[in-house]
Amino acid sequence: MERVAASPRAERRDRTRNLDTPRRASSSTSSSSSSTGNTRAIPMHAPGVAARGASTLLRARANVRLERVFRSPTHLVPARRRRAYYIPARAGWNDFAWSRATIASNERAASTEGGELRSIALDVGADAAAAYAVPGQFIQIRTSEEGKPAFIAVASAPGKSAAGAGTLELLVKAQPGTTASDICALAVGAEVETSPVMGKGFDLSAVSDRSRAILFATGSGISPVRALLVSGALAGKDVTLYYGTRDVEATAFAEESATWPCEIVRVYSDESGAHVQDALREDIASGKIDVDATFAVLCGQKEMAEDVIALLGDAGVPKDAMVMNF
């Protein structure tokens, strides 16, 4: 397999080194750990095709898990940019009384093409925060009575906001000309109007008997997936997160993710020309996905979700084992 050095920026940030040991094909599930041991890397390559990249060894300061960086084989052509997927407005979603909330913190979380992601803590009060019960739920936020609301998934787990009681953590993408961008520009102490917590969230009741969870998130779609991971709802299950971003700098929760109880497959599209569905396609081909024990949780770009659902469906994962938050 051709050895390819990791990018200088990735090496600086993750202190990586390249491995060129080929992976043995296996039908067993991955051996991730959320407690002890050294991080191991799984080199990725498509059968019969020379890989353009190599796995990296990522070390975390605390809890260390299995983690790998996917780089596409040479035959893959960089895909066109995906458009972000947003929750559409539905009838009845305005049948509530707006409430006042205050910006408790507002910090840069990652860069985006032409903008950034902001990590924002919103003080909504004890009663409103208590109504948040299921990871994957969201709230509407507007900056004025006449303003168009933004639909934003909650990034903290229910009852576990790091900003304190009565707050919700959010990951907001600043896009010029949108309410989300206006929210990102607000200073600590500014007031906004919010809806009650909405949506069904990630309903796992139909997949409770399945032992293998594979999660898919791209860009700001990591927000509700992060809430699910830190909530403890997946305790006892073998969990892999396929996390797609443009590059390391566009990756929210990059350092915190070292403590998440899962294996992480990172896919940097600018470096590899690949997306999370390409990593999944390879894992299906290698026998890594046990279709009888696996369920999927998805949040992110529409095309990604459609491709992942199609790939898993063709592999034999039933439709009711694919969970989304809307």
C-alpha cells in the first residue's frame, strides 16, 4: 500500500504518525474501548485498489478509544459540495407561546467555508430545560418578534449542560443573511425568543434489542449526535461514529470527542475527496457491518443520509433500524 504522509496541519493538531500495515478482513465488529488501553489505528483500503492514504494513530490525554481517519482510494473522484440539510417547517409548529432566553456563552467551535460554527449556551430557565428529554430534540430561536426562526438541535444531553442548570448547549452555523448568523453574532447577556423544546428526538425503542450502533454525522449535524453519545443512551452497545467534515479545522468538538464512548472514523473531504458513505461502503464490503445486530443513527446532509440508508438497506439492515430525529 502506498505510504502517504498526513497533512502538516493534521500532524500538528493530532500528533499523528502514518501506518502502512494492511488491515485483515474480518466479519466481527470493531473492538473499541471507552476506558483504558492504547489507541489503535485500522488502515483503510478497498479490495484490489491501492489506497491513497494511511491510517493515523491518535492519542488522547484521557479515555482512549479506537479511532481512524478515512482517506479515499485513488479511483474515487472528489464529490461536489453537499448542501446542508435543514429541518423543514411543518403545520402546527407555531402553536406555542414564545419565551425569553439569554445568551450565557458564545464561543467559536470550528471554521466553515465562508463562516464558522459557534458553541452557544442558552439560559432558558429550569422549566424549559427540564422539558428537554430525548437527545435529538430541537428548539426554535428568533432574535425579534418579526424575525424568521432558526431550528437548532440541542447539543447537550438532557440534564447535562456544562453551562449549568437551566441552560441548553447549541452548535450554530453562521450563514450570512440567516437568523442563525444573527444568533452567532450576539454577545453574552443578549436576549432571544425561543420555542419550547420540540421534536421526537432519536427514538431508539425499535432498536433496543440491537447491540451494534453506527452513527453518521456531517458538519453541524454532530450536535444532536454528540448529545446522544454523552447521554448514556447507548451504554452497553458497540458504537462507531462516522464523522465527516471538510478538514480538521472544520471539526467541532475535536478535542472533547476523545472522551466519547465510541470508535470514531473521521472523514476529511478536502483531504480525501471522500465522504462518510464512502467509508461505510468499504466497511460493508469488508464484512465489518453485522446487519443482524446493527442499527444506524443519522444527522447531517440530505444526500449523505440518503446514500447511507440506501447502502445499509442493500446490505440487509431493515428500514426500521435506521433512526433520524425528525
